[in-house]
Amino acid sequence: MREELLILAGLVGVLVVATLVTVILRWRAGAQPSTVLDNLSARIKAWWVMILLLAAVFLAGHHAVILLFAFVSFAALREFITLTPTRRADHFAVFLSFFVVLPLQYWLVWADWYGFFAILIPVYAFLLLPVVAVVFGDPRNFLARMAETQWALMICVYCISHVPALLTLDIPGYRGRNGLLVIFLLVVVQSSDVLQYVWGKLLGRHKIAPELSPSKTVEGFIGGVASATVLGACLRSITPFNAWQAAGMALLVTMMGFLGGLVMSAIKRDRGVKDWGHLIEGHGGMLDRLDSVVFSAPIFFHLTRYFFTK
């Protein structure tokens, strides 16, 4: 717990510096409007809220972390379903997703029942939800409707639940420190996002996926991923990994985070929206902030479980 809070205190220090830099830049800009500074200021304010919330949750204990991510999944699932057209025949399946499958998934994390946690959604929920919907006898766009609900559960509940599931891993010589794995994953992935934004603004010239995410550039991607990989290696002391393993894990999760961000952007473009929601000022909705974590968390969890647990 002490190490976790020290890391979070370090992040608070970084935010203090970032806040001071923003104040200075605004002072130098005077009355001249700047959308870049406005965006940066909103992001820093949101990070203050998120870091302080994480610190409070870690002080409350690991069960509080599980409850926090259960709420995160609920908010993310609500955003996804809100942007998904449903028919009356789908309402019971949606109800089961929110009030049965989601809480059961997080109860399995709480109970450390990995065997059921790993298959509840990709096996049982995938089979159950279409059965529940089909009994209402509405075949119009049935495949698309069910696929959207199944994707919502996979992204918003199954994938996100792998973040608190890191707390359940039994790693030799690492007992009682699993919260640091959560911090490692979140810091590396989210730092990669920020660093890609910074490198893109400084050096970005070539669009990497203009139809999906016009702000992402090749230079930003390379600079952000490389910087986050170095950061991951520097954080090796809080993980069960050596320097090369920490760097490799950081490289993998940042790559998955980038690709996950593109997938989530493609879904938003398909839905015709810029953001998933407006829950977090400067960051859009919950899924806008966690789109990278969604794809990186399961990979990070299973690689750590396979190679580093008993």
C-alpha cells in the first residue's frame, strides 16, 4: 500500500508541474484564445480528479478498487448501449447485461474464481443473450443487434474487469504488491496516450489513420510508444519483471492500446459521434478515457498470469 501511494504521490507531483506549465503558457498567451491550451487544461483537471480518486480507493483497500472498476464498467456499458440502436425485444437482454452479467463478473473477481471469470462472458453470456432475445420473435436486424450487445459486454465488462483481476494473481515474491501492477498498467498505457499527443503536436507530419483518428500521426505514435516503453523499463522496481521484461510488457500494452484506440474510433465513426459521452470534462466519456486500456488489460493480465504466477 505504501508503494502504491508513493507512486500516486509522484504522479501528483507531475500534475503540479503540468499545472504550473499551463498557467505560465496561458500568462504568456495573454488574452489570445488557444484551443490547444484549453484542451490541455481540461485534460490536466480531469487527471487531477482521476489520480485523487485512485489514491482514495487504494487507501480504502483492494475491494474498493474492484468496486471502482465495477462502476467504471457500468458507466462504459451505459455509454456503449446508449449509442447502440435497440428494439423492444432486446430490453431484457440489456437488463441482464447490466444487472446480472456485470455484477456476477465482478463478484468472480472479488471471489478470485478465475475458471468462471475467464469464460462467463465469452461463453455463457454470448450464448444466453441471443436466446433471451429470440424468444420475443423479432428477427429484424437480429444478428447486428445481438453482436452489438455482445461487443458491449466484451469491451465494457469483460476487458475492463481484467484491471482489478490483477489484484488476484499469486506471483512468487510479490505478495501484497499487486496494486502496483494496476498502477503500472494504467500509468504506462495512459502516458503513452498523452505522449503520443505531445509528440504529435511537436513533430507530427504524417497522418497514421486519417479516416479514423485525424489527430494521430506516425511521429506521435513512434515517439509516444517509445517514450512509454522507456517509462515502463524505469518502473521495473514496482513490478515482478526485470528491466527487459518491463520494457517488453510496456511496448506490448502500448501497442495494444494504440490499436484498441483505433478500433474504438472506428466504432464512434460508425455511430457518427465524436465522443462516447461527456462524463469526464476534457476527456469525453468513460470509454474515451479507457479505450486504450480496454485492449491492453486482458493481454497484460494473461501474459503476467501465464509467465509469472505459480
